[in-house]
Amino acid sequence: MTHAPSFAHTGSRGGANPRRRGEWLALVALVVALLAQVGWLQREQLAASPELRPLLVSLCRSLHCTLPAWHEPAAITMLARDVIAQPDRPGVLRVQASFRNDARWPQPWPALALSLSDVNGRLLGARRFQSGEYLGKAPHPLQLEPGQAVSIGFDIVEPAPNVVAFDFRFE
């Protein structure tokens, strides 16, 4: 008959020690709580991940929570753009643009940065327009759906009489 040292005994022969099982459950609960806190604190960065977004959308659907809106200005494609002097309104320029959301998810209307230059490339004026400024008062959806194309048009005051170039950028 061989006798094992006391530290080699497993306790009851019927399986794991109940006290040890409780310690493991507590440890698992603490790890889950820590992951939940990190997820909550990093929710905007996690929601911005194209790989995690589908999982988070389905998780939030079942938990009745909301994710921050998807924001990917680089996925907005400019289809057409123009800045035209208004012959019947001296000193006023008509800004027109068409663009499309090529992101995989809906996203809020982008800010539109417009800069105007002279023939030498010297900046004459620049402004950042929020969606409420370029969409006007007409009702519009809160977000651009994937693949949705829109056309906008609005007037601005000409910053100098020799504007010949313009540049659009979405932010």
C-alpha cells in the first residue's frame, strides 16, 4: 500500500473540490466584468472596426442598445461638383455637388470642407459646412444609407472677384 503526501490528495473522490469550483467561477465572473468595462470604455473604437461592427450590431440588437454612428468620410465618393458664378446675382457663387455613401453601413451626413483659390493657387476663402447648412430646411433622412447618392446645392458669398479654382473634402 502506497501513501501519497497530503498535498497530492484531491480531497473528495467524487470530483473537484466545491471550494475550488467557486473560486474558478468567481475568477471567470471577474474576467467577464473586466471585459465588459473595457468594451464599454472602448465602444467607439470597437464600433469603428469593420471586422467587429457586424457582431456588435447583432449584439446590440438583442440587448436593445445603440452603437455610435458609423463615420467613414473616405467612403463618401464625389460624383460631380461645381462652383458657378451667378450672372443674375453678382458676388454670389452657386455650389453644387453629387456624392454617394460607399461605406458598408449607414453613416451621418458628412461635413463638407470647401476652399476657393485664385489662378495662382492662393487660398481666397475656406469654410466647413455642416449638413444642416448644405441640406437646407427641407426634410431629409438622418443618415446616408449604403449606396445612397444625393445631390446638394447652396449659395455662398464670393470671397474675392477672381475665384477660379475650388476643392471639396468630406470630414
